[in-house]
Amino acid sequence: MGRPIACYTAFMKSVDQFHLDTRSLEVFLAVLRANSVSRAAVSLGMSQSAVSHTLERLRQTLGDPLFVKSGRGIAPTRYALKTGPHIQQILDELRALSAGPPFEPASAEFTFTIAANDYQRDLLLPPLMKQLALEAPGIRLQVVPSGIPGPELLREDVCDLIITPHAPDTGDIIQKGLLRDQMVIFYDPSVQSAPATLAEYLRARHVDVLFGTGERTGLENALRARGLSRNIAVTVSNFSGLPEFLRGTDLVASAPSRMQHQLLRGFATAPLPFDYRDVHLLMIWHQRYQTDSGHRWLRNRLAAVARDLGH
């Protein structure tokens, strides 16, 4: 272990002295691997002139040509061939350093806070908790209500992760798809049949969700954007309020279809009598946790739970 650290320390001192950066070294390695400036530029997503400019700066800094013309292509110098593996080792160590120490689930002890509404919570988090009990019993889940969450929950460290169908368009928030669902009509078949046309749907008596923070569902917003208005008889602050209003009444509710296996078990379903986009559940997190090993392990476990539920 002592030798790599010594090599790293000595090399980083030289990097600092010569004002080099890791991007320049990655360019050098890409040209060394491809044996071509143009192919290296494509692999790096850079222009050929930018790669050439970087190489010229490296030549002046390191005092070696690095690459010379050979026929129609280029060939690395002896210095470049000898230095390449050493630079690769240093960059690998830097990446490992940024990822932090190895994560050991069995011995980890911390609380992980997830913002989710009751539909997302009941669908995804009980099976996640079962996995944690087997693999990481010291990790505790704290679930906080989300409604339609904004990125400030992540920026202000109110929670570690949000489950939501709404992806904020901001550069500091990262997202990953979990699963897809469809909005359907739920109703009590002992009382009525489902509305079959758009006109019947709009006339039907609805129980709808108006989140505690005052936000309407995406479906309600989409209908209003089309100039359509439903006959909403009751509003509740979360999906858990739907079943008792539906049972034994002529009310209908529009909700994600997977609820027929949880909150709305036992009710009949029918498709919406108009086109409406699928619901795509995402998990989103702040970029400061992107390389955190424990956070990444939990994200992977949640993604595995979603895969098991099926897309």
C-alpha cells in the first residue's frame, strides 16, 4: 500500500507544479489508446483542435513530444509509453478517492429519508425494507410525505431521495427511472358501471386528490389545460382517503392502476375514456450524493425492487 501512495503524492506534486489537470491527462491517455487524435476526440466528445491544443500544452509542460508522425498516423514516444500506465494508475486512484471508502451494508448504521406519497410509499418501500432487513439491518428508513415535491427538499437536506413522476429541470438534481404505470378509473361495481365516454366521465361524481400543499394531480391539471371540468364531489389530501369514499357509493376515482394491488384492492377498474400519458415514477437525488457509496447502494436496491415489480 505504501508505494502507490508515495507515487500518487509525488505525481500530484508535479501536477500541481506544472498546473496540469486530470482532463488533460485523460486526453493524453485517450490519444495513447486510440493512437489517433481524431479517434480520441470522438471518444472524448471534444473537437480535434481542442485535443491537439491540449497535447501541445502537455508537450511544453512535460518536455517531450509525446506523439510523433508515423506514416499517415502517429506513434507514441518512449516517454509516452512509459508514462501512460503510471498516469492511468493515478487517475484510477483519484476516482476511487472520490467514491469514498467501500460500503459495507451489513455493518452500516444510519437513517435514510425518502419523500414519497402514500401510493409510491406502499408500492415500493415495504419490499425495500424487507431487503434492508436481510442485507443491512442497521439502515433505518424514514418516509416523509411529498405531495408534488420540489428540488429544495433535496437542496436543503430535508430528505436523501424523492420518489416522484415530476423531474425538476435543474442541473444539480439527478434522476433515474423506476417503473411505469397507467391512470385508470376505480369504482364499486356493486353500485354502478364505469363511465364509457368522455362525457359520462366528466358528468360522473369524482373523489379526487388535492395534496395537503394545495397541488392538484397531473391528470386534473391536464384536463383543465384542455378546458375540461370534472364533477368533483369530494377532495382528499392523499390516496389513502379514496377507498372509503368509493365503497358502496356511485363515486369514481382516477388513480394509478397498480393501486388495485394495495390501497384500492377489491374495486373494479376501467380505462380512461381519453388519451392520457403513462405515469413514470422516478427517483431523484442531489448531485452531492451521486458518488456516495451508501446512497448509491440504496438507490440500486430501490431500482431492483422496481424491476421485480415489472415495467
